[in-house]
Amino acid sequence: MIQELSLQQIAEGIPKSVLNASDRDIEGFQKIMEETIKLREGHKNLQKLIKTYSTSVIQRS
């Protein structure tokens, strides 16, 4: 089961090493987060496409 985290839970889970990171480290972390969001959106879109395809195949049968 996938657990959705609140923004507060994410913030509370940030280690001090991240809070004290350099600008360069933060930029790298930001890129990772951006790609993670893209991946998540892509996964959601893929699930929708599969559901639509499965539904259309069932209707054609």
C-alpha cells in the first residue's frame, strides 16, 4: 500500500545534513526532486493509459 506523506511529515523527516547543505548540494537535491515528480506524473499517466486501453479492449471483445 502506498502511503501519502503530508508536507509537514516530509519537512520533519529532513535530516540536519540537508538543512545545512551547500547551495550546490541543494541544487542537486532539487533536480532529484524535480525528476521524481516527473517520474511520478509519468507513472500516473501510464496507469491512465493502461486503464483506458484495457477498457477499450474489453469493449471490443
